[in-house]
Amino acid sequence: MSNLEQTLSIIKPDAVERNLSEEIKQVFKNNDFKILKEKKIKLEKHEAEKFYQVHQSKPFYNDLCTYLSSGAIVVMILEKENAVLDNRKLMGATDPLKAENGTLRKKYGVSIDKNSVHGSDSTENAKIEIDFFFKN
Ligand code: CMP
């Protein structure tokens, strides 16, 4: 049975800054993801805090929000069969040092904070995150 899904992807400031956006978008396309919508934006700190509110009790929350709002990001709606899980596989482990060979974070990530890409962790959060950036 088909399970066409959408997920939210962010190319984070470390990757945008190094001009890796086009290369990373090409990796998604090569792995059968369709980029349904995309935009390049810069968040205010309070917007990053809202986006990452699920992490607000974590010790790294403030630094995480400062970082995500530190430069331009590219946000995208990706679509394919099993998009949520397949995107997480393609990204690899959160910490680039632990990410598997061939994953985006292994190839491009520089640290657990500057790990180049974000992807929704569930279909439920994908809907919330897509609405956050693309609902008018
Ligand atoms: P992301 O998938 O965008 O979701 C939350 C982010 O918090 C994560 O990627 C990491 O970049 C960042 N982060 C920083 N420190 C940690 C940590 N100790 N554990 C998990 N995530 C962390």
C-alpha cells in the first residue's frame, strides 16, 4: 500500500553559509524526494524558540535557538513514500560524529549543533512544522 508523506526539512545556517544548499537539495532529489515548496528565510530568535518549543526544557535550548536564528536557512516541504523516516535515514544521527557513512550529517555536519539539516521526527510533527513555515 502506498504511504505518500510530506516532511519538513531545514538546511541550517552552517550549510547555507558554506553555499551547500543546492548540493543538499540535489541529494534529496537523487533520493526520490520531491521538493514541493521551499523558501530561504532568516528567523528571529523568538521564532526559533517557537519552532523548537518541544526542546524548551533541554539544556541546549537557548544555544539551539540562537544558532537557528543566526543566519539564513532554507525550509522545504519534501514529499515521497515514507518521507519522514526516509529523510531521517538520509540525514543520519543527530551528532555528525555518530552519523553513518553516506548520510547528510556525516558528509556536511560540523558538530551536534551545526549538523546542517533538520527533519521532522514524526508525521504528527511534520504537519505542525509544515504549518509553522508554510501556513499563511
Ligand atoms: P535537530 O534535528 O534540528 O533537533 C534539535 C537540535 O538540537 C538537533 O538537531 C541538534 O542540532 C541540537 N542539539 C544540540 N545539542 C543536542 C543534544 N545534546 N542532543 C540532541 N540534540 C542536540
